[in-house]
Amino acid sequence: MSHAHTHTSHHGASHGHPHGQGAEGQAEILDLDAEVLAGHTASITAWLPLRTDPHHIVDLGCGTGAGTFALLDRFPGARVTAVDASAEHLQRLRAKAGSLGVLDRVRTVRADLDEAAWPDLGSPDLVWASASMHHMADPDRALRAVHDTLAPGGLFAVVELAGHPRFLPEDAPADRPGLEERLHAAADRRQAGQMPHRGADWGPMLTAAGFTVEGERTIAVHIEGSGGEAVGRYAAGVLHRIRGAVADGLSPEDLAALDRLLDTGGPHSILRRDDLTVRTERTVWAARRD
């Protein structure tokens, strides 16, 4: 997910219509990301090399709360401070916390983590940053800020996705095989300048910021989407997000084929396919403040 969120440019899809834009659209795709990848997120929280269960957790770039709720579930004695730049995402997170009966365990903080002065986040035992560190304008400064915020002995978990997930078979769609790979190649070229730290090896940067890296794990995500409505909506949202970034660099044939997939009422809609899978990798680094 994913998905991420110190900047409001992460993913986008609209509520009830999987290829809209704006804050509501981003919230929808983040919620789908959380739903589809929930099992993998739970496996990461279970893997963390914690010495004791944390009491205070900070979720940096929390989005609509995928990490927040996974951590509240994993550590029932903990409270979470959820930090994001988007008031809309935080409002949605609070509403969800209320519906789940855990609002008393959640504090939300609206903050732009690219600002030099961070808000007072207390002294957490665990800081979680999922798909948010690569958005930082100055990640080295952000890592030092996390180091100084953590309680001594506390753990910092950095979770990153290897780019946008893939959904279609390689030979799809029938009229433009390989379309998805061409979309991703165009997106990677576009984002290399905008987000140079996406796909980075965070281990050396964590060490340079004063952490001791105690674990690194890469998880291959391969989720069969047959019959899963959420996977179809997730695929539509992600592909529409990519379209918005790379449309001007696509061939007319590829753009037309993509638009047929994204036409939710059309016969070639991605929502009608029964051969979707979710394929990506997530890497987590666990680093301790000694």
C-alpha cells in the first residue's frame, strides 16, 4: 500500500468510482491497499524484532490507517499517534477508529514532515513508516528526527513497496500485450526525478542516522484476485493513477487500450476480468536506537 502519505500524491481512486482523483479518491485507494495487503502487513508486524511489546507507537505518514490498525490489533496494550499531512485522511482514520471501538487508543497529528520542526510526538517505543519515507524531501534529516524521537532501545520499522503493484497477465490485454509493463516503465522514468528515494536501500541511510539495523526482510506479494471485488477496484485505482502521470508519454494505441480497461461500464473493463493478481514486493528494515 500501501500506502503512504506525507504528501498527498501517493495513489488515487475515487470513492465508488475507481478512477477519480482528489482527497476522497486517495482515501479510497489507501483503504483498498490496506484491505488487499492486510495479511502481509500482519506478517510484518509479527516479524518485528521487538524486545518487549510497545506501549506508544508513532505511525509516520499514516494515510487512512492501514498501519495504525494493524499495529493496534497486533499490540492490544499500545496506543498509536498517527501523523499525516492530510486532514481528510486523518478524519477518515478517526472515523474508522470510532467504528472499531479503538478511538481512545489513537491520537492524530496533522503535520508536514518535510518541515524543519516536527511536532512533539512523545518518546515512542516503536515508529512505523510504511511507503512514506521515499516521499521525504530530505530523508536523511527525517531519519535523524526519528532517531531523536524514539525512546532509547526503541525500534524504527521502514516498510517500502517496490513501486506500484502489477495486476494483469503479461499477455494482456489481448489487443496490446505487455501494456502494464510499458506503463510501469513510463511511470518509473517520470518518478525517478520526482521521488529519487523510491526503491532505495534504507539500510545504509539508517546506519548513517545512528541506528543499528537489526533485520531486513523482503516479502514477495502474490495474491490471486479471482472473484475479489477489492482487487479489481484496487487495480483500477492504481492504473488510473499511473495514467494521470504518464498519459502524455504513451502511444495512442496504448492510451486507448488503457482507457478501455478503465471504462468501468465497458465490455473490456478491468473490473470484469477474472485473471487479476496482485504482484509486488515489500521490504522492511528494522532499526534500533541504542
